[in-house]
Amino acid sequence: MAAAIEQPLTDLEAFARQVAGCTRCRLAQGRTQVVFGAGDPHADLMFVGEAPGFHEDKQGFPFVGQAGKLLDKLLADIGLDRDSVYIANVLKCRPPGNRDPAPDEIEACEGHLFRQIELIEPRVVATLGNFATKLLSGKPAGITRVHGAEQDVTLGSSRVLLYPLYHPAAALYTPAMLKVLEADFARLPELLGRGAPEPVPEVPPLVLPAFDERPVPEPDAVQLGLF
């Protein structure tokens, strides 16, 4: 029986293998495995959360705990599923005790996320919670102020529509937050239809002749009424 022909790795798969051995920060010492990301490698919609938790660290996939189940429901409500989007986190390794990511850990890991975005080329990036929103927006405003308000940003070499959302875990702890999350999710199909705006074409500079014999008008000839 002929051996199966091994398909060459995609750029994203090759990058995932590279990141699997990352030792850029202290989190490498306590992880079970790197949680790179999962979903459609050509997705128009990418979700970015905070960091892997206990279950994610064990299974190697993002959002597989209770927050992940709620994310699945929110996606189903708008006609999507995990296979049609891409899901990743700011950190690829679990912080001990599920504590918040430390600034130096974010700095060490952010290059992985930006490279993922560059390779996937999503049109809309939905940030889940404070850490992802502040990192990708480059602004200090918290999620309570900016959730549900899209913004045009450039991430690496990609221009995307950034859409901040509450983290699904927030709705698990505060049930009243679920209605807000559902309302914000309901706008995603519209945003995907819109996508990021096309770059404005550059206007070529006006080339003046090397020598112009026309007289320069005197100051009193300027039409001051235009200003």
C-alpha cells in the first residue's frame, strides 16, 4: 500500500509549531502546553481572549470551559460556529491560578498574536475583555466604556475593524451582563458585511515646473474672504 503523501505545512501551522516551544516568559515553566488557537485559518472573524484557563491548558484549545460553552451559544445565535471563526488569546500559556496576565508576560507574548492576525487576515477582530481590548486598540479605555463600539485599527500590516466585547466569563458571574453581550454579538453579522474600510489611495504629489516665469501676486491680491 502506497504511503500517504504528506502535505506541506501552511504558514500558520508552521508558526504554531514554532510557538509550541516558546520560552519567552516564566509561564513556560508551569504550563502543560501552549494554547495557540483554533478555527478557520482564513476566517473573516477572529476572537481574541485573555489567556488559557485550567481546561484550555489541559486540552490545548481555547475556550473549552464554561465560558467557551457560552461563546458557542452566542455564536450559534448569530448563525456561526467555531469552524467558521478563529479563536485565540493574548497569552498562549496559562497564568498560575488563572490570575491576570502580567505586563511583561503580555509584552513577551504579543508578537505571537500579531503574527497570527497577519497570517489569518481577518476583517473583524472581536476582543473579549479588558486585556485584549487595551492591547489591540492601543488605548487605556476599559471594556465597560468601549464595548460594542467598533473602531478602525491597523494591526501589523493589516487594517481591521476592531470590535470590543465583554468576556463571556463576565456573563457567568453577572447574569445581567448576558443581555448586553447578546446585543453586542447581534451586530457581528452587520460588521462582517461591512468589514474594514478600503485604504484611501495616495494622491501623487503635484509636480511643478522647474522654472515658472509667471509673476507672484502681491500680498494685497490674496482673496482674504476665503479664510
